[in-house]
Amino acid sequence: MNNIELWRQAAQDIHWYQAPTTVLDSSNPPFYRWFPDGVTNTCYNALDIHVEQGRGEQTAVIYDSPVTDTKRQYTYAQLLSEVARFAGVLAAQGVTKGDRVLVYMPMVPEALIAMLACARLGAIHSVVFGGFASNELAVRIDDATPRVIVSATCGVEPSRVVAYKPLLDGAIELAQHKPDSCIILHRPLQDATMVRGRDLDWAQAMASAEPADCVPVNANDPLYILYTSGTTGQPKGVYATRVVTSLRSSGV
């Protein structure tokens, strides 16, 4: 079996709103495109399809934090409910297909929920390492120009609590680009001052959110932007396409 046939068969394992007729567009090397005429949604392939196929009560995520002594589990159905509602929160803040959302959070389930919610809307998320100093965060804000930033009051490390919110406020002050809004997850170990008219509380926003449906997007549309460290120069944004990540979520 050649590589083209291999990926043609792999593509049959994911959901398409419009099935591709071409596997690889090699007409403009080295800028190759996989499944160029396909239309899909990564969040649908990661969550919705599992619920629809009867796996809704199976465990999708296990969260176990020895630092905070916290354990949580989400079934596919529970995770889908959270993601659809947070997508509704983002949509209410004006996030639409192609918009950027910056995720500056600790490694908690809400970070995953935010990423999948962006994918659900066809938005592009960019995860920035939690606890980055304000100037490093500001550089990435100016480059990605996010409509919304999702963050938390703090991160928790073995020997200290890192206050995220002051770092975020400092970064927005330094940055030329200003987000329309920030959605803040409040954690018990650290409170934070909210900026009126800009900051929303995660829990309050989720309580009144209307679930959002998946938005069909082109297979080669960007899913996320991941920045290099910037150790030897300006951080460089690298993006992954939606079809590649959808294939990974299907186990390919």
C-alpha cells in the first residue's frame, strides 16, 4: 500500500461535513496540503462522534493533581457538555471562525475545555506557558492578536503559588493589542482583582451560557498556534491544521 492510499483509508475514520476527493495537493511544493477540499471539525471528531456512537459514558479525561490533591473524571458526554457551553461563552464574546483565543492557564481540565471550545467554533487557540512573565506574554499577545484571553487566578507548583492574573494584567498593559475580554477561572488558593468591562468570571459565564454547535471548517484551516521559546530571537508561531489533529484524535 502506498502512502496516499494509506491516508485515504485513514481519512475514512473521521467525520467529514464534506468528504475530500483529493488526498494530497502537491501542486505548489513545498507547500503541500492534505485533503484540500475536505470540510470537518476537530471538536466533533474528538467528542461528538463518540457520544453519538454510544460511548458517552466512557471516561474521556482523568485529572489527577498531586500538588493540589485533586482528582476529577469526565465522561465523553460530560466533557462535551462543558465544551459546548464554553464555546457558547466564547461566542457570546464575539469569537467566530478564524478568530484567535489565547489560553494562559495551568494544567487543569478547564484548559482542555477552552481549547476544544475554540475548535468547536472554528477559532484558533494559542496555548502560552502558564506563569510566563508579562513581557513574554505580551509578545505573544501582539503576534496572535487574540479577541479573547482565557486565564486563571493562579497556578500551583510544589513549592509556591504563582499569581497569573497580575502577570496577565501587566502583559495586556505592555501589549499594543488589547483583547476584547478575558475569562478568568477562579481557584481557591488565589483571589484576583477583575477589570470592569473586560474580565468575566468563568463559573458565572458558564452558568448562563447557551451551548454552541460545531462550525464546519476547511481541513487546512489553522487549529492552533504554538510559539517557539524565543530564546535566540523573536518567538515564532507555528500552526497545525485541523485535519492532522482530527486524524490524531481518531487514533491514526
